[in-house]
Amino acid sequence: MFRFATPAYLGLLAPLALAAWRRARQGVQPALRFSELGAGLSLLPIPSLALRLRPVVDGLRYAAMALLVLALAGPQWGQDSTTILSQGVNIVLCVDVSETMAALDFKAGDKVLNRLQAVKNVVNDFIQRREADRIGLVVFGSEAYTQLPLTRDYKAIAQALDRIEIGAAGSMTAIGDALGIGVKRLKDVESKSNVLILLTDGRSNAGELPPETAADIAARAGVKVYTIGVGGKEPAPFLVQDPVFGRRVVYQAVEIDEATLRSIAEKTGGLYFRAENTDGLKRIYATIDKLEKNEAKVKVYGDYRELYPWFVLPALVLIGLWLTLTHTRFLRLP
């Protein structure tokens, strides 16, 4: 990364540019003037090549001064490095991508979103607010799998979140398997605090591990689980392709197993939340963000190489060339 250590000196370029502009407008005024002999006749000589090149010679001086100003501003090349002196929180995000997440009952302003789109927007904001935490992503439907292991590369996390699609893991809901995989990911990396945020809009109806058993495993492993039920209590609108009527919206009831989600949270020391709209979802993640803060000590230092010699040396060459030319071929007589 290129930078100037003392960029305030760059302000000197403005008066220098103004001086060069004024000098260029003045041009070269002849030292001697000749009288005219008659209409259309003049003894004014045709400008020589040396006379026409004098503005270029003057430009050498201004170019040299500009290079010296840039050198004074401290040009550098390198990068800032960050050393984390204390551990943050390990967080695994378990996101339901079953078919019911296609329900169109969330909004962003006037735009209607399906549940997964709303979740992506809110979770991405949550990720960007974290510092020094390792964050992983587990997605689940009929099956559960790790989309991204624990990492501090928040850009990679955002990209992985953006890539998940409804139905990618099947149409059903394997809450227990998702919880089990999330706990395993957390156990693989040591931390003072391990948190799992499980978000779903349905009832566990798939997978090999019962949610209650997975909750017991999480409790024994010291993993705190926050559970979030997504969706309203009324039938939700879905966009379907009808073979007769084409694309149309139908309403279907989607039941959230709040008792199980509440039990999982209670067993592990977490909390259960219900998000019926986008604002509610934002408040939930903001609450979790405040509850799970571990003040991390971060040391930032720069490793930069000074580049000013690359500006000073050409400036000295230009000054030498200007002095040589103005004292020889382009010598200006009084």
C-alpha cells in the first residue's frame, strides 16, 4: 500500500502549480523590439528553436521543485499489520436454508424479502461489528454442513454468507445435526468464550441427532447457544409456480418449535428470541452483539519502506540539467 507519511506538505503543490501557470502565461518577452518598415513588413525575427524550447527549460525547475515537495511529504510503500494480544469470542452461525425460508414476510424499506435474504442482510451487519472474533458458518436443511470454519477473515465470512441458497441442504430441518456440527467446530479451536447462534423458522424433522441431545452436548462443552425463531405467527406468503395459473402467491402456515428452541437456550445458558420482522431481527442480533463482547487488545503497527530517494534523485538531476542549460545555450542576457 502506498501512502504519504506527512501529507500536509502536499499543500505546497498548489502555490507551485500557480507559479508555473503564471510563468507559462507570461511566455518569453523579447529583449529588443524592432520598428516596422511599412504595412505588413516587420523586422521581427522568426523565433528560433532555442527560444521555443525555453518554456520547457523553465518547466524543468518547476518539475524538480514538485518532486522535492513529494519527497518532503514522505512517500512510503508497505502495509499496516495487526497483532491481536487477547482472544475474542468464537462464534458459529447456524443458518436454516430449508425451503420454508423462502417465505416472503420480511421487508427492507418498501422492498419485500424472503426470510433468508433478510437474515443475510442482518447477519452481515452483525459480522462487521465484531472485532478480533473467530466466526464460522454452518448451514442446514435436511442435512447440516460447515460452510466456513472459524476464521477472522470477515470478508471471506461475508462472501460465504452471500453464497448460501435456499434448499442447498435439502427441504427439511435438521436442527440437532446443525447444533452438533456447530459445537464440534467450536471445540476444535480453544477460546475463553464459545457462542453458537442458531436461526431457524421451523420444527426439527430431519437428521440423526435429536435437538435435546445436541443441547446436552453443547452444555457439557461449555457452548452458549442463542436460538432465534424467524417468522410471524400467521400463515406466510410463498411465491409458487402453478402449472395452471402460473406464478402466484399462496399462504402457508409454518410452525416454529419454540419450546425446543427455548429449551436449547436454557440448557446452555443462552436466550431464545422470536423475530417476526426485519426490525425485530436487527434488535435480536444487536442484543447478542452487546451480550457477547470480549474487549480485545489490538496492536497496529506499520511496516513501510521509505521512497523519498526515488523523488529526490530525479529532482537533483532536473536541477542540474536546468542549471547547465540556463548557463549555456539558454543563458538569459540582462
